[in-house]
Amino acid sequence: MAWRNLGRNKLRTALAALGIIIGVVAICSLGMATVALQQQASSQLGDIGNDVTVSSGQDSDTDGVTQDQIDEIQNLVTDDQVVPQKTNSTTLEARNGEEARMSVTGVTEASALYNLTTGEAPDRLQSGALISNDTANTLGLEMGDPVEYDGQFYRVQGFIESEQSFGPRGGGELVIPVSGLSNQEYYDTVTIVASDGDAATEIGERLDNQFNTEETEELSIQASSGAQNVGGFLDTLSTALLGIGGISLVVAGVAILNVMLMSTVERRGEIGVLRAVGIRRIEVLRMILTEAALMGALGGLVGVILSLGTGMLAFQMLTGNAMGALDWSSSKYLVYGFGFAVLASVLSGVYPAWKAANDRPVEALRG
Amino acid sequence: MAKSMSVIELDDVVKRYQSGEETIEALKYVDFSAERGEMVTVIGPSGSGKSTMLNMIGLLDNPTEGSIRLDGRDVTDFTEDELTEERRTGIGFVFQDFHLLPMLTATENVELPSMWDTSVDRHDRAVELLRRVGLGDRLEHTPGQLSGGQQQRVAIARSLINEPDILLADEPTGNLDQDTGETILTELTRLKEDENVAIVSVTHDEQMLDYTDSTVRIVDGVIQEVSRE
Ligand SMILES: Nc1ncnc2c1ncn2[C@@H]1O[C@H](COP(=O)(O)OP(=O)(O)O)[C@@H](O)[C@H]1O
Ligand SMILES: [Mg+2]
């Protein structure tokens, strides 16, 4: 019955459905595009992003982070990798006479911090050394060549990607096992590799609460702010996009309301007949609401299909992976969009339906 | 005194319409009654209150004054929902411009009053009624595919679907040519006996008087004359 009523005035139904479709597409594709944008941004900025760097604070008695403090950090941060480092600097002299000054980092969990030009950094660096790509070029070092630090020789095991200079670890760098710097009792920095910017901020706050008070700074804790700023910008962007989506929704809702009102006005006589022949008010109400819901579902479905297309296009363009649109984080907007379509249609059907059902049949029949 | 109990009775019914400052008295202390198996024709000039009177009889509207009795029960102060229930079970309507739903077939239009009622299946009765009004071969046609006379016959079949006690027809032949009008009237006359239903029809067309059992003449909301054959 409701179905056929919709079929009857195809133009009107089509117009209403168009309003719904625009609303759904607006919210879905803006939502999905935002997710795509976020994914693209975090994959590009991931490396600089999500670290917490801990070093000795102003009020510390020790010149560095102690092993006890590291154990305490480990206990607080169970899910993420804690990477203690000792640092120094040195000058390496090559066989060709070139010299290069560089920082020396003693670290075990090399893979957590470094990307190599070829191959992977070892999870546990026990012997051998990693050296910046650029520095190695300058010095004419090749794989397997020995480098000396503090009287010890290490074989070059890999070259560190130089564009990592975006982060806090820049310039020429020599990475050796932490045992190579055993004459330094304390660790200079501890890096905690968090899963994302928010997690990094959260860990930073947790550590701050644990080690520091208002007056004393035992440890200096820095959650990398670059990622935070970018994250903040993305949040603003997605809020703005969802705002635009919201406005489209209101516009679409008004369009649906208008069509529902026109439809009931147009069918006033017909509804009068229904009421005259004994159809109850609640039945008229239900009929009109069913029509509205059907229309909403119809428009919603078309909208969802269109949005899926747009969403996949956005993902293809921004992340190179169209299938990313199907992931729940993005496809949930399809569900929201569809839900909106049905809800908005039914809601905007309520007033006209109520009006139509409560119209006195005589009045309606008089036209 | 009537030979059997009146199925519908209006007693001193007044209906006033308020339109702006002005009050229109469409019915002025009208008494009226009809019995089963009887065809009553209400005749009068345009604007005399015929439709208003029919709306009172059909429980489509409450009177301003006076009382209405249906089958001996006072329904004057019934709520809209109670009136709907009475219309649903006891009253059938035929309108001047048919008022069929354009997207439904003839059979579905006849079933319409009981379409929401899951407790009964009126399909067989709908088909039978359509056969009786001569539309056995038009069951699946939509109103657009039917002539005016055929549409009015569908409307008559619809008005009888709930086995009503009263059938109300407001100018049922008003939109039909003379011959078609006569067929419709013959149809109604036959059905009134078959179904033992009281038919009250309103017209300004003298042709109808050939078919009626009694005539009520109304002018300016006042009943002028009642004549029984
Ligand atoms: N709903 C209404 N509101 C105001 N006036 C009405 C209404 N219905 C009928 N009338 C007035 O009541 C009078 C009788 O109308 P009606 O019963 O339709 O006459 P008829 O059917 O005999 O042509 C007319 O003057 C008409 O204008
Ligand atoms: Mg009239």
C-alpha cells in the first residue's frame, strides 16, 4: 500500500529521494574523506610523530636517567616499547683521510628507532654498528668495514636512512650496542614509541605525574609536539567537514519535510475517504510513516551506494588503497548516513501524518 | 410510528459553521429517520444543507445541537475514535466523485475499508460484490481504466463491503450522464433489498425520485416536506 503510494507520484518521490540522497552522500562521503585524510596524514607523519622522549630533569641528582627509573617507566608503560639510549659524540677518520664528527648512540632496540636503506635494523643490536647513509658516503664506508669507538671496533651492519633528520635524531650518527658506552653509568634519553599521537600525549602525562611534582622536575618528558599539532589540525578539519555535512543534513531534512507536507496536502481528499470509510487515525498515521520510512530507506540505499563509490575514490586518491573505505572506521559513516535517511524521513513524516490523520473527514472531503 | 425500529434518527439537529465573524446555520432543528430496506432521497437546492445532513447521518461530524441515534443507541457525544468504529462497522459511503484510490485495482478499492483489518479477509466478498454490480470482468482494472459509471459501481461495491446498515450516497449520479445514472439507481434499489440496508441519498436531480421510497425536501437547512410513496 505505502509502496504503491510512493510509486504513484514518481516525480515527487524522486525529488524527495534526491534530497535524502544528497544528505546521505554529504555526510557519508565527507566522513569517509576525513578518515582517508587522517589515514594518509598519519602514515606520512607517523615517523616523527608518536614518541615520548624522557631525559634527566632539572632537579635530578643524577646526570641521566637511572636504571631504576627505566624499570619504573617499563612498569608504567606496558604496551609500548621503551628504548633507553646512551649518547656521546666522536670523530671518525676514514682511510681516505676524510674526517666526520658525529653523535654516537648506544642502544639495544635499534629497530624501534632506525630505518635502514637496505634491510632491517636488528631488534637487538649486540655487536656491529649502524651508520648514517650520508656519513658513510663521505667516509667511503661499506658494509662490513670496521669503525672504531672508544678503542673498540664494530663492523658496519647497515646504513641509516638520512631523511630521518625530520625527527629529533638528525645529522651524522653512529649507532653501536649499548655495551659500547658502558663507561657512562646513566642513560641520556629514553624513547617510548607510542601507537599514535594521542597515546604519546597520554603516556607523557602519566610519566609526568609519576616522576614530577609542581616544584621538582626529576625527569624531563616531551611528547613529540609535531604529531600533536598535525592531529589537532586534522581534528579541526574533520569537525569542519562534518559541520558541512550537518548543514547538508538539515537542508535535506527540510526538503523531505516539504515533500511529505505537499504529499499529504495533495492527498487530503483521499485520506478523508479513508477516514470516512472507517480507517482509524492510527492506521492513517502508520501508513504515512511507513511511506516516509520506505522513501528514506530507498534514498538512503542509493545515497549509500553513491557514497561508497565516492569514499573509495577518496581512499584511492589519498591512501592508494580503495578498499580502506570498507574498513569500519570509514564505512560506519555509511551506516550513519542510512540511519539518518530513515530517521529524518520518519521524523519529517510525523507532523504531516499527524495533521492528515487528525483532519476531520468532512473537512478533507470538502476539498 | 415507524413499522420497525429506525436504524438512524436525527432529533432536532442543528449544525452551525463558524467562518470568521459569521455563523452559518446549515441545519435548523432537523428531524429525520430511515429504516432498513428503505431508500430515502434528500432533495433540495444547492447550499440548502443536504451534504451537512448526510454528514450528520454518516457520523462524519458532530451536531451543534440535538441528538443522533444509531440503531437506538445515542451516539451524539461519541469521540472521533468511537465514531470511526461505528463508520467502520455500520455505514457505507458513496461520493459524487467516486473517491477511489487511483493506484489500487477495483478489487483492492472495494477491500479498502477492511484492508487494515487482519481479522477478516474480505477478498471473496469484494469479488462477489463487484460481480453483482456487473464488474466481474474488471476486477484487476484500476480506476483510470474504468468509465465514470463503472467507477461509481466500484464505489457502491466498496460501500457494501462491511455489510453496513446504512448506505449514504451524496449525489451519486451527479457526475454521470442520465442513462448511467439510471443504471446506478437501479443497482442501488436492487442492493437495498438484497442487503437489507437503509439507503439515504442526496441529490438535486428530480430523476432520482422515481426510485425512492420516501423523499425529504430541504431548503435553507429546514425540512419542508416529507413524502412517502
Ligand atoms: N465546513 C463548513 N464550513 C463553513 N460552512 C459550511 C461548511 N460546510 C457547509 N457549509 C455551509 O453550509 C451550508 C450548507 O452546505 P451543504 O450542506 O454543503 O449544502 P448542499 O450539500 O445542500 O449543497 C452552505 O451555506 C455551506 O456554505
Ligand atoms: Mg452537497
